[in-house]
Amino acid sequence: MVMSSLIVAIVLVAAILVTASRILSFKTLLGLATPIDVVFTVMLFFIFSGTLAGMVIATIAGLVMAITLSVGRYFFGYNQITFARKKWYKGFVSLGWRAVPSKIYPQEYQTWTYS
């Protein structure tokens, strides 16, 4: 039961990340790791709340999602949302993204680009 639950959890995490990467870039998803992790875990608890096996799958999937996002942030870096104050007649707040580099690969060794 545990092995099948782990396989289902990994497939759920991969499906959500691949589908979400079609809307936002992967580095942007990594920048929003905490909201994505919380919403994903709570959503799975409501979806699989009928049986004990469903709750086990939801718990394992939440753990796998948290580990995947944390490892991705460490290895690939992420885009962090920034807020800049503007003048009152320009809309008060400007939103933007700031690239945070990987912790394991220095910037000069990164020859690939993620958008």
C-alpha cells in the first residue's frame, strides 16, 4: 500500500508541476513555492478525504511537493516577486520579479536559461 501510495503521489506532483509550467515558468513556480505547496496539500486533503488510503496519498503527495519545490529552489534558483512603491498618481505599487540564483551552481557556470 505504501509503495502504490508513493507512486500515485509522485505522479500527482509531476502532473501538477508540468501543467502549471505551461502557464508560468518553472522558476516563477519555484518563487511561489509556499502558496503552491499549501494550496496543493489542502486541495488534495479535500479531494481524497473519503478513505484512509486517500488521506495517506494526500499526505505523501504534500510531502513530495514540498521536497520537490525546495530541491528545485536550491538547484535551479527562482524568481522572487518584488513590490516597489510608486507615486500616488501611478498606482501606488509596482509588481516585478527578481531572479535569485542557484545556491549550488555559481552564476558564471549557468550557461542555460530558464524563462
